[in-house]
Amino acid sequence: MPGAEVALIPASGDAAQTGVTDGAGVFRFERVAPGTYDIRTEFPGFTTNVSRVRVGGRAPAASKIVMTLEGVKQEISVTTGGAQTSASAAANLNAIAVDGDALDNLPVLDQDVVGAMTRFLDSTAIGTGGTTILVDGVEVNALAVSASAVQQIKINQDPYAAEFMRPGRGRIEIVTKPGGRDYAGTFNVRFRDSALYARNAFAATKPPQQRRIVEGTLSGPLGASTRSSFLLSGSYDAEDSQAVIFAQTPAGTLQANAPTPSRNELFSATWNRQQGERHTQSLRFSHLGQRNSSQGIGGVTLPDAAFDHSDREDELTFRQQTVLSPRLLHDIRFMFGVEYEPRASLNAAPRIVVQDAFTGGGAQNDQTRTERHFTLVDALTWSPGRHAVKAGINIPDWSWRGLDDRTNTSGTFFFSSLADYAAGRPYSLIAQRGDGHVAFLEKVVGLFAQDEIRLRPNLSLDVGLRYDWQSRFHDNDNFAPRASFAYAPGEGGRTVIRGGAGIFYDRTGPGPILDILRYDGLHLQRYVVTDPPYPNAVLDASAGAQPPSLVRLADDVAIPYMLQYSIGVERQLRPPTTLAITFVGSKGIDMFRSRDVNAPPPPDFAARPDRSHGVVRQIESAGTLDAASVQFTLRGQMTRLFNGSAEYSFGRAYNDTSGVGWMPPNATICRSSTRAPISTSGIASKRLVH
């Protein structure tokens, strides 16, 4: 069990020695005076173990400690052990770890624990598909248990682990609570009312608004069994909010409030079973549901341009751990989920956009998205001597996705002023025609192997290799080597020098693939008509319609990758408090961006080279990123009344792309250069959890 906190406590009452187990679960205390001691071992989800040993004139034999699953109380106190320096390559102290006890005490807005922890992420480490969220080691779209069922949240733990696709600052790892031996529960109620709100300056009257959140857990044994337990968790979030509308219409100024209610429910049920001494199994069903009414309005957007949105996701997760031998552990995790997400406009009329005045008509936002996804992690951990070897297969996404796109079929008319709207003179019309139904299978597969080597008690090395593959890309050589080390010079191990480097590959996510399939020239056509007749426009060349647009992949497109490297120093200020100072650098290579390869060329920028098409958006691997930062992380019990984590980061990043959908302002410049005009940003951020 790597990362377990171990304390050697003298029976005489003198100060205790503390440490952390390495990747093989091994700990060691040097220069121990003769006497009687207690060895206290703590690990999240397991009962604290206390073993008594007697030390004589000779070194005692190795102590083997067997941890048992925790019962009723799922508390991990950060005040007793605190943060400890360790020469294990995976025990970096610039990680952020918050346990269930701290989450209960933190004033997390609306119990959005994931949103609260995102402040500790690094935007340069987040992939194209967004932040990676792992629940009990399985990648998910969203957290499917209630906040009080979370036992621990970690960010940047073992940042160069080959098991994961993204670096430590690009992923959030969540550990959920197991069931207990006795019945126990938690119940929380949160309530907000607009009586305490300030009035919106654009509202004629303060609108009545209210939010109610009910959340809780229930756990315990199944019947009289001591080997089976359950955990039920759920929440219900009812928000009665209102949008403030302040618009200029032909009838005059419209200043009104419009209700935009939403309902969110979450339910999960977990079954855990210990089969003998070698097998542990768990099965979880989770349900997420959202119902959002009258969305997309407010400001200058009128109530008749609203749409309704709902989303339902059901997931089934299975996990089994098998101890094949004292040194060999098999861990398999499997998840299957189904998602259904429709959107429906409240008004089927064309959308009307009058600049600096109002947006009305219909929302033109009708679509239905479906998904069936499958995730698998199958790993073997082998601990021979000084090594801790872990290898396996990781399938973070194997999804059958479908989309019925009926957006903007009636079109959107654009007017430059209220006078032009009253006269029926739009300057532009954008509309879609064709078959908006697409379906595809997305496959993302990874293989990994890593070895944490304990070269000496104060020196460890972690080396790994990962291979990533994604369907629809002819890029099959995505090998990502990674390595990290930790060295504790001198006696006592109070100072640790830690460093590492690794390559991390990206993936597109479903968005770009859906664009390529929809706008391939055969399914959907997007038309732009200048000076169209209103309200009945004809979408062909005789009416001034521009040719339809396309989306395609560049012939030489490749999967982007990032090189990240770091070096830092960690210092044990006192037994429960540590300070880590880390320099982190990263370079992004072959980053995604888009470009209109059919843009009118200079000098007159008049006609497109291919007059049979309009915009031809080509997704390329031509972007770059260069970032560097210095991070200061303080963890542990800093004063008698304050414990937690505080982080300050200062850095800067240079890039010439903002993502796969970003297009340079001047596409013709990029034809002769793979580098677009550089944008720079200086970042100084403070992050604090207490």
C-alpha cells in the first residue's frame, strides 16, 4: 500500500518518528533506541492499525502490517499525521489532497466539490476534452456520487505516472467512501433565498429566487453479513432562478424578469463484498438527471427565444481486486454508461438578432445527443524486492455516439438597427439544411507500464512508458516515456529533492469528430445569404447565398503532445507541516487549431480559391505552447487552529492557438508559416484551501 502514513511512537511519551510507505508498501526507521514502541499506520478507507514492538540491542525483524477495511467512521484526520516528506518518487508534496473531514468543514458553494478543486488545476495541463475526472480510478464525465460520499480528492499526486493520460495538474482523482460494519448516515440541507440578494441594476423589481439542496448518505452492512456492505448517496437540487431582460424593442424598452427553473437529481447505490482473504468486489449504479427550462434568455435575449434542456446519464461500475500472491495484485475496473440529452426550442420561428437592441424569434437550438460509453482499467501490480511494477491496459473512452442536429433550420436573420428591422431589411441570413443525423464509434486505448525502484532508503526512481491510440487518426507511434526521482540528502529525511519529466498525448474528444461528420458536404450544409428577402429567403446562388462550408482534417494531422518537466525542493518545517517549491515547465507540440484554407487570398481578398465552397475549416496540428511557472505549496497543520493546503503560483505561457476550434484572424498569413501571431499571458494566481 504506497503512501500509507506510519508513525513510530515511543511508550515513554517522547516525540514520534513519522514516515510514508514507498511504492512497494515498505517503510523504515533508522537509529531507533532500545525500548517499547507502537507502530501506528493510517491509510484512507482502512482502519488505523497499531502494532507494538520491542527493540533490543539488535535490529528487530521486519514487521508485516495487514490493514483491514474501515468500518463506520470514514474520517482521516489531518491534524494527527499532517504532511510528511518521503523519498518515494510518487509521494510529492506539491500535490493537493483534501479528505472527507475537510470537505465537510469547508464552505464549498452548493457542495460543488469538483468545481472548488479546479482552482488547483493548470490550464496548460488540461487536454482538448477538458479536465480528466477519475472516480475510484475510472474516468467519468461527471461525479456521480453526492458530496458527503467523497472520502478524498487529489490533484497532482504522482504527476508523471504512466497509468494516466494527462499530467497531475490536468486531472482530479476522487476516492469514494466504502460501506461500514454498522449503520450510519449523513443528511445535509442547503437553502438560499433572494431576500438576501442585491437587486440587479437592470431589473425593474428584484425577482423572487430560491435554491434548495438536499443531500445525504446511508451506509451499513447487508443483513447480518460482516463481509458485505452498502452505501447509498443522493442529492436533489431545485433552483428557481429568474433571468433579467433589458432590451430595446420596436414597442420601446422592455425591462422584465423571466423564470428559468432547473432541477438536478443524483442517486447512487454501492455494494461492497470481501470474498475470503484474497478477493474484494464492488458494484455501483449511479443516476444523474437534469431538467432546465427556458434557458438561453436574459440581457437582450427575449423569453420567446428560450429552449428547454434535459440530460439523463446512468452508469454501472464494477471493480474487483484479487491478491494473486503476497507480491502480486490484480485490479480490474469496468464502467458502462448511457446518456440521453435533448434540447428543444420553445418557438419554431426564425431567430431574429437586432444589433444593440434585442434577440428574439425562436432559439433554433433543437438537437438530441445520445451516448453509450465503456471504460476499462485492467492492471497488475508486482512488488519484487526493491521494485513496485505496475502494468496494464487503460481504455478511457470507447463510445457509441449519436447526434440529431436540427439547429438553425429556420435560419437566423441579422439586422443592423431597429429601423432596418421595422423596414424588413436584414443584412445577413445564416441557416442550415440537410441531414443532421450522425453516428460514430470513438475508440481511445492506452497501454502502460511503470516501475518504482527503491535504489536506497533515501533515493527512489520511477520510470514508465505509455502508449496512446485514438481512432480516425493515422498516427500510431504515440509512445510517451516518463520518469521521476526523489532524493533525501542527509539524516532524518527532512529535505527531499524531487524532479521528473514526461510526454503526455492529447485526444480530440467528440466535438471535432462530430463537426467533421456533419459538415462533410453530404450531411449538413451551412448557408450564408447577404441582403436576403425577409421573412422568406431562398437558400441558393440566385438569392446571393454563399456556397456551403466544410470541416475536414488536414492530411498531415497528428495527435498533439506535451513535454512537461519539473524540479523542486520539499522541506519538513515541523512534523505536521511541509513546504514545497517547484519549477514546472511545459512545451506543447503539434497542438490543435483550425484554419480556413479557402480564405480569399491577398492582395484584394475578394474571391475564394474554391468557389464551390465557403469556409473550409481545416483542423491542423500546427500550434505550439511554451509555459513555465514556480509553485509554492504549504501543507499540514500550520498553526494550532489552521490546517490544510495553500498554494501560490507565478508563471507565464506563450501559445499560438487557443484550442481545436480556434482560427487565426488572418488565415492567409498562416499558409506560409506554421506559427500564427503569438499571444502572451502572464499568470499570477493564489489558490487556498483550509
